[in-house]
Amino acid sequence: MNTILETIISWFLVLFGVSFPIYLLFKVIGIRGFENLTKYVEGKTFFHRLNPLTKLILALYILITASQSIWIIGLADGLILLPFFYKLKRLKLVLAFSLSQVFGMTWGFAVFTSPSVLQNIFGKNLVTIWKFPSYFAYLGYVPDLTIQALFYGLQVAMRIWGMLLFSLMILLTTTVSEFTRSLSKFKFPQSLIFSIIIAVISIPRIFEIAEMAYKLQLMRGISYNKPRIVKPFYKALALFYSILPTIIFLFKKARISGISAETRAFGVYKSRTFIEDYEFSLKDKILLISGGIVTIIDLYFVVTGVIPAIPYHLLNAFR
């Protein structure tokens, strides 16, 4: 009886660990939500007023500190950024996206990370909270789910969380023309700038077209008069069917963009001129200087061992 109960609980944990992030992504956020998370929002917030170059350099600072330093840096970056999404009316979407990313990565690393890796980080005394049946090894799962494994997965998720939120903030508060000017200031090749700008423009359009194709499949009755228990599978099938129309749209859009670039003599000159140029305000200078100082100090502490880097255990709590 205990074996049957353990098997049921194990499969529940596996299915919940896989399905919960997917539920958040496609049910709570949805295709329209992803479009709203990647589309520019008009406003006069703190990040709107920053120089686009400042935002790109700050993104580099966050990338360096969050990936190389203690995981708490990534957590702090994310917590600082969250209130700014409220003014953009995107806080609920960002929270759902954050929960999906953090939960999915924490669970994924917890059940697939080798015990030998965890022992190198936390020591040999691992605290087991659940044992999976032996045949779960064929699925790649480790035999024991430990507190240290969950904590290790959380560390990895936190290192990425802050970077993801700041990337979303840049997309929401920076126009395409601002992107172009910023990359030109960095002396990026015009062909590379063009590719990046096309990607920035296309991301929200991809979600818009995918949602339209998905709703058309539903309007055609793909899940009509089907038992309620199997309707989610038909909706997933409708989402799958929306991939091909979206790809066709992208190819057509690429052709139109190419024609547009040719008619405007793109690439004839090595550099471009702009009607309006952005200057660095006092706010930009303070952020760049303070961010650079913090990054240098953080890297120094990491190199000298004052701040633990990867891997990291919290005050030997699980040794």
C-alpha cells in the first residue's frame, strides 16, 4: 500500500513540476500576455527617461554581477525592478512569468542534478525529503530529492531572474529608433544593427500572429463538442497548428523588410545620421559610475574569495 501511495505521490510531483510552469505560461500569461511583455509601452517613467546607452550598459553590469557573483545579487536586482513594472501596468504578467521561470528552473535543476555535484557544494550530509521509485532513473531523475537540490536550483534561477526582468524592462521602455542610436554609438556594424532591430520589431508581432492563428483554429471548431476532459489537448493542438502560419508570416515580413531596406539605400554609407541625439544626463552619469564601481568591487570580492561565487552554500547551513 505504501509503495502504491509513494508511486502516486512521485508521479504527482513529476507532473506538477512540468505542468505548473506550462500552465502559468499559456493559461495565466497567454500569447497576448507575451506580446504585452515584449512591446514598447508609452510613458514617462524613470527608465523611459534614461539614455538608451545607459540601459544597455546597466544590462551588462547586471549580466556580469548576477552570473559571476553570489545568487543574492540576482534576487536583489529582481526585487528592485518589480515596482517599476507596476507603473507600466505589467506587474501581474511579470509576476506570473517570474514564478514560472523560478519554479521551472528550481524544479528542473533539483531533480536532475547529480548528488555528487551537490556533495561538492554542500557536503556529504544531504537532507532527503522524498525518494523516487527506482525506475524514475530511466527518466533521468535522481533517486533522492533533497533540500540542497532545491536550494541549488533556486540559486541558478535567481542568477537568471534579474537579467530576464531587466531585459523585459529595456524592451518595454525603449523604442526601435532608440535601439538603433544606442547600437550605432557602440560602433556595431550596420548589418548587425539591422538584424537586431528586425528581431526587436518581430517579437511582439510573432505573438500577435500566433494568437490570431490560434483563435482562428478555435473558431473553426477544433475543440467544439469534445469532452471537457480532452479539450485542453485540442487547444494545445490548435496552438501547434498556429506555428506554420506564424512562420509563413515571418518569411513574408522578412521579404518586405528587405525590399524596404533596399529602397532606402541601406548599407550604402558606413554610418547613419540622426535628427535627434541623446545626451547623458546627470542621472545617467551617476548610474553608470555607481554601477561600474559596484561591479568592480563585486568582481574583486569574488576573485579574492570574500563573496562566494559558483557554487555557493548559505553559511554552511546544510553541511
